[in-house]
Amino acid sequence: MLNNNNLFNLFLLICRFIKPYIQICPENIFVVEDEYGLCGYAVATIDAKQFYEQCKEECLPDVRSGILYKTIKYYSVCMCRE
């Protein structure tokens, strides 16, 4: 069952680890599905060094500023109220 803490942790995981790939190299994101539905995902980058440099410039400032944390907290609370 989804509650505020579970949803918050899920969003935090997505924003911290998946969002950079979505933002920088979305063509390398794959979703795995079987007969029961969605069961996993894979993300990759062709050039790890370039990805890291882009990530430092484009993604980490939002993480460091705390704006992602506040946004995720807000949406996780709102979604659990529905």
C-alpha cells in the first residue's frame, strides 16, 4: 500500500538516479515487461565521463539546492490524499 513515506522514497529514488538519464540520454532507457506487467528497467549511457560532466552541470544543482526534495515531498503528500 502506498503511503507518504513509500511514495516519497520512490520519487526520491527516481529523481536521484533515473532523472539524469531521462534528462541527458533518454534514448538509453529501457523498460522490461513480462506477462504480468512491468517488472524492471535498465538505464545506460554511451560515455560515462561525458555523462558525469553533464550531470554535474545540469542535474546536481537541483539536488544540492533542495528544490527536488521539496517538490517530491509536496507531490508525494498530494498523491496519497487522492
